[in-house]
Amino acid sequence: MAEDEALGSPVLDSEADVPAGTTSVPGAELPSPPVAGTASAAESDPEQKPEAKYEWLSMTPDQAWFQAKQTNREAQYVLGMCYMHGVGQALSLKNAAIWFGKAAAGSHPPAQFQMALLWLTGRGVPRKDEDEASRWMEKAAKAGNPDALYNMGVMALYGRGVAESIEVAMHHFQAAAEAGSREAQFHLGATF
């Protein structure tokens, strides 16, 4: 492990591949929900500007950088996404985790969800840690993030980072479905 001198945060020595589309608990046999704030269907249109592909890109990467330094949580999240996808910044899951961590610590639900995914996969963070992942996932779920609610259901269904419980899983799937998660709606429909 090395220190990122510019930010003073612990980072890994090696870079892992981007968790493209990884949104549910690894190893789970359920459909993966879309990550709030990742590339949209516009990604298939080569005529669009790269920035137009990303619904989470609410400001330019340069604006995100300067506003993130001023503790703007949304800017910190956007900067994390820029690092995660290599938009306006060099691709770096280590730096993505640093900026997501700052935004997540400031109660930014999409950043909390992204931190949970990084901890679930062990990418950009010191190690894979389901307990740490469930801590961040639960915070995002309590804030009503549909993807986090769905993934809390998956985690409870399989006992990944939380106690295994079908009742708790169904509770999370129901809440996610009510919050608009199509994956949770499908899962509940397939269950009954």
C-alpha cells in the first residue's frame, strides 16, 4: 500500500480493471441493476460527445476538480466517476475510491453506493471487505437509493456482509421496487 501524496489517502500499489456494469453482489445469480450515474444507452451512439454518454456528468471534469477541493459533495462524486470511467482524468480506481470516500463520508448516497461496490469487489480499496461494503450499502439504502436497496436485498438473500435472511431480503426488494428499481420489481414478480 502507498500513500497518495496529493491527497494523503491510503491507496493500493496496483490498479485493477474498472468494474464495468458491476452493480450487484459478486457471485449472486440475480440480474444486475443499472448503477445510478453510469453510462446510459447513449454510449452506443458514436456521434455523441463522450460527456453526453454519462448522466452523472453534471459539470465538466475541471469544474468538478475545483469544486471537489472545496468540499462540494456532488463534485466529489462526479470527480470519482470521472476517475472511474477515465473521463477528463486518467482512469484510476484508487483515485475514484478517494473521491467517493470523501463524498460518501459527507452523506452523498450515490457515492456511498459506489463505495459499497468498490469494497465488494476489492477494487480501488485496500482489500475486498463485505462488512465494509454492507456498511456503505446500508447508508445508501437508508437514504432511499434504489440500487442500494436492491443490493441490500441480494446481500441479505445470500448472507454477504449481513446476516442471511429471506425476510430482510424481501423487505429490501419491496422497498427497492417501490423506489423504482426494475430489477427488484422483476425479482419480486419472479418470486411470487
